[in-house]
Amino acid sequence: MQPFGYQTAKSVAEAAKLLTGEARLIAGGQSLLPAMKLGLAAPSALVDLNHVDELRQIKVEAGKVTIGAMTTHARVAGSPEVRKAIPALAELAANIGDRQVRNRGTLGGSLANNDPAACYPAAVLGLGATIHTDRRSIAADDFFKGLFETALASGEIITSVSFPIPQKAAYVKFKQPASRFALVGVFVSKGPGGARVAVTGAAAVVFRVKALEEKLSAQWTPQACDGVKISPDRLSSDLHGSAEYRAALISVLAKRAVAAS
């Protein structure tokens, strides 16, 4: 690990001012610190957001749940407000990683990192959420760009995420047993605009499945997923599963998720 500076911020505005040169934000550190240890990241300084209290709020209002970027997975999982409004989101958070990751990892950190097998991107895309930053608001459909790539500009800070409260929703993932990341994870939701189906773990970036969305918008039943073939083109293949295996899992997990919603 290379030498680096360390600074704490007490507000979003202060954090933005400290982000100069090769400085990086640190939230829970569950992704950044391992990358630094492996030499995959070498920031000149870390700007710690753990003292920015404004980023830890959870609010339910006007048909949506807004969660601050520094809210940990454990707090989302245990929040009575989230469990009542969007139980699928609370369950997703409760099954991220292990206890240490859930108590240190944050919503904003996960989204900014955009790991291709992370769970939160599936919820954000599957619910049609909006990501708020210190500069603008970004629709979920415009946020996830590619492998570890998002729409965030240099120095832009995620402040919160607003999740529309769905009529029905569920998330089912097939875990990679060692890492507990999703080999494939499918988030389904039903709202006024119809069905949304988001898949994580199967490709370089989270994505929606239009064929399943059309079937489920017409009929919200597990059986609507039957016969929907997912192309393995552009899906990932590795020692844990081929692209064809992942393609087959998507419809199976979508069917289970609808049944659980």
C-alpha cells in the first residue's frame, strides 16, 4: 500500500473542497481499502465521510423512501420505515456480505463503486430509483454505465437515493458461496408504470430485462416468466458459471422473486 493523506469532512461542502488531485472519498471502506492493499488503487489522500451526519437520514414521504448515502446496509436492513415501505429492499440489505460488511458498508459507497455483482444496483435499477448528488439528480436508468463505471463526474458526491414505493417487489440471488456476491441476482417490482426487472452478477453491469418486464406487466404471476429465453450474449463466463448457465438462472430467479413478492 502506498502512503496517503487522511482528512475528515463534517459536511458535504467540506468534502467537495477536500477532493483535490488524486484524493478519494471513503465511506465504509469495504471496497476501497482492499483495492488499496492490492495496489489496484493508490489515492493521494482519503476524505472520510463518516462524520457527515446529513448523509445518514432515512425518510419516508410522498410515496418514496429516501436513504442517505452513508447509511449502512445493517441500518437499512433494520429500519422499521424501510421494512414497512419496501420490505424487499430491507431483505436485500440484510443479505449483503457478512456482518462486518453490513455494519461498515454503505449505500452510497456500493453505488459509486458499482461492482458488477453487487446487490444494491439491482434494487436501484429494479425500483427505478433516483440518485441524488451534491450537483444533480440522476435517474437509475442513466446511472450505471459499465464495469465499475457510473455517470458520476470527477469529484461528484452521492448524497442520497430516493426509492419509489412499489406495489410489489422482491429480490432473489444465487450466491457465490465464498464471496456472497451474486452469481446472479434478480430484483423485480410492480408499480404504476408496470413491471421492472433488474439483473446483477450476470454481466459487466446491472441491466434490465425487457422481455420479462413485458410479460410481468401484462400478468404479474410466476408463470409469466415461463418460456422467456435470455440470450447469453454479453453475459459473463467464469469458473463459477458460464454465460449460458447465468442466462438460464435469470428466468428461474425472476419467477422465484415474483412468487415471493
